[in-house]
Amino acid sequence: MRFLMTTSKGIEDLARAEVENLLSALGVPFRVEEKPLGVEGRVLAEVGEAYYTNEKGRKRELSVSTYLNERSRLLHRVIMEIASYRFEGIEDAEPEKALKRIEDFVSELPVERFVKVSESFAVRSFRKGEHRITSLDISKTVGKAIFDRLSRFGTPKVNLDHPAVIFRAELIGNVFFLGIDTTGDSSLHKRPWRVYDHPAHLKASIANALIELAEPDGGSFIDPFCGSGTIPIELALRGYDGRIIGLEKYRKHLRGAEMNALSAGVLESIDFVLGDATRLSEYVESVDFSVSNLPYGLKIGRKSAIPKLYADFFSELSKVLEKRGVFITTEKRAIEKAITENGFEIKHHRLIGHGGLMVHTYVIE
């Protein structure tokens, strides 16, 4: 079996490591590849058949897709591959010719193996690149090809709102992929515990990536700009046994974070504190790890205020941080100046895709 898994751009290596760790526990042969065919934000896994023993001692086949959907913290979707192909020149092709190539390819695929004629289906598509066709064009073309093929075996059922089976068609550059979306219409990064939305909240998958980069080992942990609590909540859900602190300046967001933590069942595991991160040393004498989505864009309002905010915050952080910090922002110049002027060393830097932007991520000590 082959699975294409989606995640945020820039954390493919972390997602691959997570998938490898999860599959290792199954004791089956597997191979995991990040950025298959050069496509960012994707991880590909080839997995052998997996089994488990039920309560009666009988051997049963394990659904690898369900296993990954239930346990991953970094993935967005788990898609069982039907086929993939590189269409050379499709980005420059006339719309009719491009769509005809896709239709001809899909019409030869054994899609009947993945959906019964009695089951309804729909096609969800994703397109990225300089094409002369749209994602809607792809959905219609792939849907028609699947419908026509299934018509050989009966009368297919299309249900665009609540399909029993979701086909996922992606065209990224010149790479086309078709599979069965085992995750469903709601991405895994949309956590069911979120009952309060901060206007610029961090995706849970990225929050977990930042936690992975911080490598907290049981010491005290603080998110000094915790907003709606995504980072501390995701850490608590991992069963972290050190002290977890969420500091937030605005009471409205702090109450929202508490609501989210209650919904997630981890409210008692987090100390939520109303306070200003630029006076951090007033709230904690020392902390081992600090991870945060720093204010920028919508979270700050006035961009001119960022340099001073960062300078004041990192000055305070230098008084209390014992081990490692991980921070994400679009403001490269301001954060690097604040980091270096306050005696920290940048140990790692990467760009991560978030909210349509590539944001800078720093690991400091």
C-alpha cells in the first residue's frame, strides 16, 4: 500500500520522522519519503500489510490509514494512492488538451476497486502552479472519468456534500496524483477540541512541529504569547510531565485558551497566567523551554511596534530561559536583531508555510 500524506511546507522532515516512528511500532516493512516527486508539503509511505490480534486471539488486518489518522500530530491528510504521474508540459498546455490528458489517464485506472457502485462518491481537487486550468476543471474532469468507468458496472452515485468515498485529485506543477482521502473533508490539523478561535491561531500541526524542534525533556515550559492555547494544549495532550505555562496579555484570549484546554481535557495540566510577555521575569524566575507564535500581522496591529516588542521580550527571556526556545514570525530582521543583542545563539532556522505565508522559525539557546 502507498499513502500520500499532506502536511505544512517546511516540516516534511518532522512529519516523515513521525510517520516512521508510528509505522515502526507495527513491525511491518515500510519506506517513507519526504517531498515525493519534488512536491513540498507531502510525505509518501509504502507500507506492508499490518495485522493485530483481537480480544479472542484472532489475527485481523489493521487499517494503516486509520492508525495514522488517529495517532499523527503533524499530518493534515492521509490519502491512499491509486496512481501518480508526471505530465510533462501540462503547465503550458491548452486547457482542453491538459484536461484530456488527465481524463485519459484516470479512465484507465481501476477505480472500481475503491468504491462500490452502491456507494456515493465525490472528487476533491487541489492545484498549485502556473496552469491554464483550475481546480474546479480538474474536479469535473476526474469526476466524469470516474463516473464513466463505474458506469460499466452499474449506476454510479455522486454526492458532493456527503460522499461515502472521497477521491482526492492533486495537480502540483506537472505532477498529478489520484487517491482515496481517508481523512475526510475536515483536515487533521483542525482539532476537535478547538471551541474558541484566536484571530491568528496557529495550526496544531505547526504547533507540534515547534514542540519537536524544542525537544522538551520534562522541564518547565512556557508559551509567553499563548493566544488561544494551541501550543500548551498540544504539549499537554502528549502527556508532558513538566510544568506547562501559558501566558497571555488579553483576558479574552486567555479565557478562550482555558475553554479550549477544558474541551481537550487538559485544563488541570496547564497554568494559564494573565500577563505581559515583555515583563516575563515578573511571572517566572526560570523556565527550561519557551515556544511561541510571536505577534506579527493581525496579532500586532501596528507593524512599527514589532522591533521594540521583540527587543523587550527577548531581554526578559534572557533573564529566565535555561535551555532552548523556538519562535515563529514573519519579521526576520526584528527577531534576529533581538535574539543576537540579548545573548542568544541561533541554532537552527527554517521556513514553514502558514496562513499563505512562509514564516521564519528559529531555535535558540
